[in-house]
Amino acid sequence: MALEMFRKEETLAMRKKLIGYSCRLFYSDDPVKIVRARGQYLYDENGKRYLDCISNVQHVGHCHPSITQAATTQMELLNANSRFLHDNIVQYADRLAATLPDKLRVFYFVNSGSEANDLALRLAHQYTQHEDVIVLDHAYHGHLTSLIDISPYKFQKLTGQKEWVHVAPIPDTYRGIFREDHPNPAQAYADTVKDVIDKVHQKGRKVSAFFSESLPSVGGQILLPKGYSTKVAEYVRSAGGVFVADEVQTGFGRVGSHFWAFQLQGDDFSPDIVTMGKPMGNGHPLSCVATTAEIAGAFTANGVEYFNTFGGNPVSCAIGLAVLDVIEKEDLRGNSSRVGGHLLDRLRQLQTKHPIIGDVRGVGLFVGLEMVTDKEQRTPATDAAAQVVRRLKEEYICVSTDGPWENIVKFKPPMCFSMEDADLVADRIHHILTGDWNTYPIALTYYNTFTQFYKSHRMHRAAY
């Protein structure tokens, strides 16, 4: 029996009445009501099709038939508490192990990225017998209380920084303390972590873990300088801590060239704990923690049983296995490299035409376009970025912003994103930035920015 379909206005009114106000919608001023989806496309109640550049959860595409079939088949057969013996969980763990460094061979299955990161925190504390955690500025690792405590993106707006939490600079070579002209930004930023460790020791405290997204996303679609993680791991392990790589947003081939984003750091680097989530179940709640036998052994030795009622259940693991199959059969890593590279090329071409685009960065289908009001000062163009998002929605393209100043338009679409999709996005952005001055507010912002930039550039040249 089909559920009753409400008019958009009725749905919105009921949501305002029944759902917590802090659970915000995309485009909250004029939300899009999505009623079905397929691949990289969303459809509203009127049948209008939107290109989805946001949903990194539906990793291999919305409603992929192989995924829905795997879920349906297993659901009709069995879904039970994961404490019963079953093949799916061990087959899935074995498949995941084949993608990871040899030392990461013990898996704990849970239901969300937040659960995974919370468990990683527990593992680190138990193994090291230390409490203090080092994180990157503007990091976000989940919504549980334990993770709000280690997420500057959240705690800076709430209760503030706990005594056992320490914040290192984000390795942003565009607007950070060490930029693209630095001879060795990886070493320089790693040394800032060493400075934090020294300060922890000066306080008579000890480091439990360094927690970092392999590619900081909320922090602004940041690419870590190659070699950074290797050096940080060396410093952290020397201090008795472990390195936790948060792959909740970036794992499962999104970067194209590798299965995991931490592998971009080089073949000689391996974290001690890896957390994964969003893309694992293609929209089904499925996540995981992978770690070493030594860390897992310490966790077992505390004498307290760990179980998760639904984590790793037969249906979840059947879906996880189907996702891995689709990634391989449809060469989605290759597609990510090809299409992501093309999108980056197109956006970099726009960067040469539009001074409001300060930086374009990314790898695979993890891309950020940073907007600025002044290219020399790199002043964040927060309002302009928001206008681009609104205008793209009018063109039936869904994107969002991120970064400390919300001035980075980010792209993390389903992995089936096509060359034609990339061209459409680039063409629409170009159209918005160069549109009729009286029609598009963003164009006026662009014009004023260009004028300011030109005057600043002319004055700068005159000074020499």
C-alpha cells in the first residue's frame, strides 16, 4: 500500500511542527521536495530533475538496482542480531581487508560514521592508556558527545575546548600559515603537530591519538601535502599515541587513483585505525572501524564485552558486498579519476576568467571551488558562494558550501557522475558569473569584485 503523498506546503508545515528546528534542510528558504532518485539525479514532486552534486552517501548512485536487489534478497531470507554466526560479515570483512594495508586486519561493524569514530576513540584510549587527542582546526568527526568534544567545527560554537583536546593548524596550502610557495609545507605543518605534542608533555599529559580526516572536508575540501601524515604519524607514535584516519567521507575510491584517501600520502604510510561510513551502504546505515591486532587485543583485554546489535547484520553486509561489486564492475574509481579530472580542468579554466574564483582544488570526485573578493588578500567571498549555490539550484543543480567561512563550493557527487554532468556544472557556473547584470545578483558581486581587484592590482603595480 503506497503512502499518502502530501503537497509540498503540507509536508513543510508538518516538518516544522514535528521535527527539531536544528535539523536544517538544504535550501531552507525554499526547500526542494525530493520524491525519487536514480543514479546522479533527483526528482521533485513535479517531476523536475536535479543534478546531485551533494550526495556522497549514495556512493554508486541513487537506487542502484544491484544494491536494492541485494538488500531485498537478504531481507527476505534473514536479518538477525549480528551475534549469530553468519557468512556475510566475514566475507565482507575479508573483502575490505584486501583494500587495506596488511596490518589493518581486525574489523568492528557499526551503523554510522559517528559510531565508528566514537569506537576509534575508545580503542585509542584503551590501547595507549592515555587521554589526550590532537585534532585539526575546523575538523568535524561526528555528532555524538564524545565527537563534539574533538570537533572544533562544533565545540567552538558550544561549550568550548576540553582540557584533553588539542588543536593543530589545518594543512591548508592556499590560505593557511604555510602556503603553496613554501619549500616543504608537509614538514612545516607536521612540525606544528610536534609543537602541540611538546606542549601536551609540558602540561604533564600524554597523547592518545591524532585524529584527522584523510582529506578535510568541512575544513574546506583540503588536500593534505604529501608526506604530512607520514611525518605526523612518526611524531605521534614516538609520543605513545596512535594515528586515526577518518575516511567516513572520502573512502571507497572517491579519490579515483586509490581506494582510500590516506593512500595518497604514499605506500609507506598506514594509519593505526581507519574509520569508514557514508559510502559503505549507498544510503543504508553501515560503517566500520579497521585496526591492528595489537590495538584490538588491548580492547579485548579490558574484560568488557563489545557488541553492536545491528552493526554487521546480514542485510547490511549484503549491501556492503554489493557496493564493492558495483565499484569494481562499473570501474567507478576510473570514472572518478576521469570525470573528476575533467571537472577540475573546466573549473580551472573558469578560474582564469573570473577573479572571484580564488582556488580550485581536489582529487577524483572530491572537488572544491574557493571564492574570494580579493585574489591577493584571499578574502573569503561568503555571500557570493551562497548566491552561486542558490543560482545553481534555479538551474536544477544541487551543490553546497563548506569551509570556515562557507566560501567553498564543494562537489562530492555519486561516483556515476558523467563528463556531461561536469560540463553542465562548469557551463552553468560560467553563465552565472557572467550573466546579465540586472538579472543575476551574483554578476553584480562579480563585477564589483573584479573592479576592486583591478584597482588593487593597478595600485600594487604602481608601488613598484
